Amino acid sequence: MPDLETMRRNPGSVSRRDLVAALREHGWALDRQDGKHEVWKRPGGGRVVVPRTLKGTGTVRRIVEQMMEQVG
């Protein structure tokens, strides 16, 4: 699995499976599922909403950037 910076720079090569694995690896836990989205939270605070179907590179880039901001 690529690191977060690589995922941010090349979001077209990131699958949903890779994104979920990166969330778990960096301490995120699935909080709840709501329709077509999942809400992931970190114990120290922070929240990321991930759609079940990734439809564009902008969505992946935004999610990875949110993860990077909140992980530190």
C-alpha cells in the first residue's frame, strides 16, 4: 500500500480498498455507515467521510488531504 503523500499525488491509482487500509493503518475506526457513505473517526478527534463508491480523483485527493491534516 502506498504512503499518504503518494496517494495524494497520484489519486487515480488509489482503490477504495487501499484508502480503507490507509485509514485503519493510521488509527482511524469506522464510526457509522449512512446510506452511501461511511464516517471514520480517530480517538484523538477528527472525522473523515468516505463514499462507498469513489467516482473521481478529486474525492480521493480530498480524503487523503483530510487524513494528513488530522494525523499530523
